[in-house]
Amino acid sequence: MNRKILFGLLALTLMTILLSACRVIDADTIPKNPAAHMGSAQFLLPEIDIQKGQKLDLVDDVAVPHTIKNGTWNSSTPDTTQEAGAPSVNLNFTGGDRSTIGPFNQAGTFKIYCTIHGGMKLTIVVK
Ligand SMILES: [Cu+2]
């Protein structure tokens, strides 16, 4: 009889240890990438600062496609320059979707633009 109680207590102790080892991870504690949001024909902010080593989320907030590549708009002329140290960017958004670019492993100023919408460009400053 005593053995049964002892075994029961041991089993209970083991269960407690096992359950406390399974902690629930709050999604808010997982580090998020900084995000640049896109409207119908522009980035909502023209510039974003990020830290070296970070990735950047591009978020298409509207039901409009965008094609985002390295480069910028010089008035109405696309400049397809990819800066040294810039991660390659060539992404198609169909609307209401998001994608991640990077990591940006080098400090500097990097530019991306939308090939569809004249003047739609983003400057990424990596510090
Ligand atoms: Cu666009």
C-alpha cells in the first residue's frame, strides 16, 4: 500500500516537472523585423532606419500589386543601381501581402523602388 502511494507521489512529481518545463511562449516576445508599409502608389514613409544585421518586412497594405527592386526613381527615370553591400531585392506583391528582405549586414544607405509606380521609392538607412 505504501509503495503505491509513494509511486503515485513520484509520478505526480514527474508530471509537475514535465508540465512546468513546457512554458507558453508569448508571440509578443518574439523579436519582429522593422516594417515598411506600402500604399496604393507609394511607401507610406519615404525612409526607414534599421540596425545592422536586421531584416526588413515590406507590407502591402492595399489590394494593389507592386514590384520592388534595388534602385530608385530619379524624377521619372528608374535608376537600377544596387549599392555595394545591399541585399538583392526583386519581389512581386499581389496586394495585401508581405515579404521580408535582408539581412542588411552593412551600414549605409540603400534604396529600393517600385517598377510599376513612378516615384514610389524607399530609402533604408542601416546604422
Ligand atoms: Cu508600386
